[in-house]
Amino acid sequence: MTRGPDQIALPLDWPQAGDAERFILGDANREAFEHFRKWSMWPVKATVLTGPRRSGRSLLARNFVERVKGRLFDNAQDHDEETMFHAWNAAQDSGRPLVIVSDEVPPVWDIRLPDLRTRLAITPVVRIGQPDDALFTALVQLGFADRGLFMPLDALRYVASRVERSYWTAERVVEAVDRFAFAERARLTLPVIRRALAEAGLIAEGKAA
């Protein structure tokens, strides 16, 4: 599949995973991406990455720590705080960065260990936002391509203008349309996609046109 300007994979010096783990760069995640590229300028050898689930945050963090031989705490709110505290200190001693991926950041993320709370108070935070139209469209397009399906351009524009713009919705759109088209043995035409989205509850019947 030809990759457009909003479908930029990780740089070639970053470990490349399978096609299903491609990272699409857009305005919503560009700040986070650049933050990891400039990690030598971090004030401490740790960072907190937050953003919506399914946004590629874990993939971005995982590829980074593999490249620099750092350490990752994914879904950090589920980890032992004392272990994380010692990992933060170890990162400063070794120079190998620590990445903490969390749904929220303090104070919304209620950290009970005072020493860890103090460390995270001086740790940079970078966020991935919800996708804009370009990134959302690219995610839907990539989802269909991964299934060997071609999504017409007019249908992509239709989807982007009708459904909620989120990472989770992009996945639901692909699943719903693929399932409907398979059951109906239908090609991915705009009328088929309208029906699939309406049946899945992703758009209201009255707003399908």
C-alpha cells in the first residue's frame, strides 16, 4: 500500500515490527514522537506518556525503550509504586531512560508513595491527543489495508465526517464494515458502508445519507 504524507512509519533506525504495528504520525502524536527523538535533552532520564488507549502510545514507548535499552512501565497505574520508584532512580544512575505510560497523570493518578510522587513531579509529561481528520482517515485506511480491503476515497471522507473521531471508533468502523460486507457478500461501496455503520450503531439511521 502506498503511504501518504500522514502515514509515516517510525524512522528506519527504530526497530520495525510487523505491518500490524505500524505507527502513523499525525498532529495528535507528533509532539510525543519528537519528544522521544530528543530524549538526550530531557531534564531527567524519565518521561510520562499519556493519551487515549489504542492511540499507539504503547507501541511508541516500546520501540523507543528497545532502541535505547531503557525500561518501560506500561499501564503504570497497575504497577507496584516502590518498584517504579527504584526504576526511576536506576534510570538516573545508568542514563538509560525510563518511560511510564499511564491513563492519567498526577494528581488524577493518585500516587500514594511520597518518594515516587516527588520524582514524578519533576518528570516531563507528553500527551497523545485524539486524532484529527487526516490521522483518523489514515487509521481507517490502514485498518482496511491490513485486511486486504480497499476503501474508496469518497467512503473514507464519508466515514470521517459522520462518526466520532477516536482511535477506538476507527477500529470499530473497520470491524463493522468488514463483518457486514462479508455477511452480505458485498463490495465496499458507499451505500454498503452507510448500512454497515448504521447497523453497528456508529451513525444514526436518519443521518446515514
